[in-house]
Amino acid sequence: MEQALKALAEELGCTCAVLHAPSVSAECVVPPLSPKEASRIDSLTRHVLWPMARKGGEPQILNRARLKRGAPVLPYRIALAPVMLDGRAVGVIAALRNHSQPSFEPSAAAALTAAVAKIQRSLSAGVGQTGIQRRPDLRMEVAQHLKNHDVLSVVYADLDQLHAINEVSGFAAGDDVIRAVDRTWQSLVQPGSGVASRLSGDRYAAVLFNQELGQAKQWAERAREAIAALEFRGRRSRITASVGVACLPQTGEFDHALAAAETACRAAKDRGRNRVEVYESADVSMMRRHEEVHESRIILDALEGDRFVLHAQPIVALGSTASPTHYEVLLRLPSLDGPSLSIGDYLKAAERYQLLERIDRWVIDHALAILAPRAKALGELGMRFAINVTGPSLSEPQFAEFVASELAKRGVPGSLLAFEFTETAAVRNLRATQGFVAKMQEIGSRIALDDFGTGLSSLIHLKELAVNQIKIDGQFVGDILTDARSEALVRALAQIAEQLGLETVAEFVESAAVAAQLRKLGVRYGQGHLFGRSQPLEDTLAEVLARRWARPAAVGG
């Protein structure tokens, strides 16, 4: 892959050529860049070029690119093309020139196409840069030894700090580390005693023949020590590995055993990194980690297969007979054997495996794709749709620009959207959150602080964050008819919000009696099953635009 990028950079006279293929954990940039420039290129590739490539199937030439309408021209001339495997985009290859260099000619598309073809062949073969064993071949070897009734153990390793090498020394240094680990990993498995593989990126697997768990753990310890001892330019690399070990029963499947070893590896990371753990089904924390590994794969499959569905739930003015104009957009995952599942069911796994920002971007992208064709009509009706944003996205400086750029590109006014986040998410990086709030309000969107009242310092953050709305957590709402403290807290929150000029929304409103009491306490809006369950966003929009909402008697009046 590196050679293909070098050839592309030389042919087009580029500042650099980049491969970013997150779906198969492949990353490369040539030639080596300074840490500052590498970070800038990495951010541009991940947050701008990869989303662009994912939507289009053809090479694109961008000699004057902007993040959004009216923004300055980017300091690069860009030629990019998607990298495809099995009919889907798994990454992007991009050639970049400084803006002072000549524009790319249309013929650059042919050079991109040739480079993409070489990289796709390499990725399709699944061969690492040192020719390390492919995963399909690994599975075939395992199947043969299971037929022979051999005792098999599976080892799974994940490098601990490769991203630090990439950020400090550049991707080229990270590629050197991967090559060295490839060689080390392979050399530790003697011919006939097992097979070694790099699964993708910085993750490795080995299957050891005729070795019980105790022997496999000893092998894993040797591998861990060998990786930690690697040197580059006369210095220790500071790269370590967390390693998990599991047995492969005669009646079992390789993928299940590999998942068990991966679970043990995650436990090794949780327990300090640079260590070996053996999978134990009686270990409660390891079993939970096993579940999270499974859940993370469900999320990845849903993201890559566009299997998520957007729903909407109304937010209703208490005591009003008017049709709802505010909705919260909710993410659902259809289930084959029951009702659709909320992303909340997988939230811990999504956070642990750093998928939250990717989920947020998916929601923004797909929500705007649905809203854009109807944006003008929805705007005339005064509609607003609230989208949840997680902590990692709030902390990412490029996320606000991504949102603004997508709105401008699709012609959707910012006033059509609101953004919700929890206090916990906001305080992860308060300064970055303040920047996000300012940017969203600049383009006309509103901001809501979700689950209000559950944090330790909610009132302080009302002062620090210029929000427009607070959503009172449902745990205070459900029992306001029977618990005097809950009633007092809701009344106090409503009074504070009124003094600050903020709207209040009570969550989880389930009965007319609760709605009536909320209105007496000064809460302006309610959300919950009393007013409507969530349904697909497309269905909600069809009803809104067809004026299908009935005019019920005032709730809580």
C-alpha cells in the first residue's frame, strides 16, 4: 500500500498522499510529515475527505475546497477517490498539493483509479506489509486441526499506544512499528506449532496447536515481552501490547474463541495494559467485556450497513391544543426478533470502543438527508428537530464545522435543528462545548441541556453554558404526585429557568395527572408516552406535512 501511495505522490507531484480506511483499520501517509502537519492532514482526511468519499463512487478533483459556504478556501488542492471492498466504501485515498501549487488536471483521476486498484487488491487479499498470514487462511488452518482433534488455543493482542507514535512522530513511524511487530509476531510461531495473523491495524491473533491454556499464556507472555523490547533508531519504541488467551473447544467455532480472547485482551487493557489475561467465563467483569465486544460489532455492522433507523418523538406545550412543532430525533436499531432497540442499550460499548462520534456523524448525515427535501415547508411551519450530541463529539473541534458544513451543503437552515447534550458530556471539555454552543447558535440552532438536575453542579453549568432549554430528568417527574421532594425540586428548577429566560421540558410524562401538575409547577413543555411514542422520522414528517395531527383537548388544563 505504501508503494502505491509513493507512486501516486510522485506521478502527481503531491505534497502528500494519504490512505484512510477505518473500516479495515488501514492508515498510511507518504512522505513523512512533521507532527503538526500530520495532525492537520489527519483531521482533514478523517472529518472531511472520508465522509465525502463515502457518499460518492467516483474520483473527485477539488482545486478550491471550502468547509462551508462563505468559509475560506482550504490551503490544499485535493484529488480523492473512495476505496471499495465488496461493493462498499471502506476508506479514501487522497492526493494533496499546497494551494500555491498548480491545480490538478482531470487526468489526475486516472492516476487515482490506478492507485486505488492496487490498494484494493492488497486489502482484498488481507496481506499485511510483511506478508503476515491472512485471516481467511488462519480460519482454514484452524478447521483442519479441529478435524485432527488437536488441542488449540487462541491468542489476541492489541497494541496499546500506537496512536501516540502516529501523533508525535507521524504515520511513517507508526508504519515502521507495525512492520516490526509483524515480524516479531510471526517469528514467535515456529513452523507446524501454530499460525500467526495481523487481523487489521494494530490487532493480532495467533492459534497455537497442541497447547493448553497454561502453555498458551506462557507464549503470550513471551510475545508481550518481545513487543515491549522492540527498538527503533537505538531507542525503545515504548509500544506495549495487551494480550488475551482463550481455548478453542473441539465443538466450538473459531470466531467465538477469537471473541473470547479479544474479551480477555480488553480485560488486560482495563487492568493496566501491557499484560496477559486468560478468558474465564466465571469472571463477571470479563463476561461484561465479552458482551461489549459483541455489542460493538453490532454497532459497527449497523453503521457500515446503514441499518440504524431514525425515529422522532413529539415535545408538546403543556395545556396547548396546538399540534406539536418540536421533536426529538432518536436512534433505533431494528431487531429481527422483536421491537427496535435504542442506542442506549449499547451506550457503554459504543463509548468504550470510541464509536460515539461516528454515531453522531451518522445521525447528522442521515437526519439532514431526510429533512433537506422538506426543509422549506418544515421551516414555514416553525418545526424544530432536536439531535443528541455525545461528549466525544463536543470535545472534537472539527465537529461544529462538520455540522455547519453539512447544513450549508444540503441547504437546511440551522433554525430547523436543536442540539441536546447532557451535563456529563458537556464538562468533559467545557471550553470545547462552549465553542460548539456558540457556533450552533450563530447558525440559528438552539441548545438544550439534557437530564438536567442529575449532575453535581448543574446550576454552575447553567451560568457557563448559554443554553436555551433545560430538560428535567424523568426520575424527578415520575413521582411528583407522591413525593414532596421531587415536586419541590421540579418547582425550583422551573422557577430558576424562568428567571434565566430558559424553556423547560419535563421528560417521561406518562399520565394526564402528571402533566397537569407539571404545568402548575411552571414547566412549559412535556415529552413522554402520554403525548406520543417515537415512530420513524419519515412517518412523522409525512404526518406533519399532511396536517394529520388531531386537536385533542388540552392536556393538564
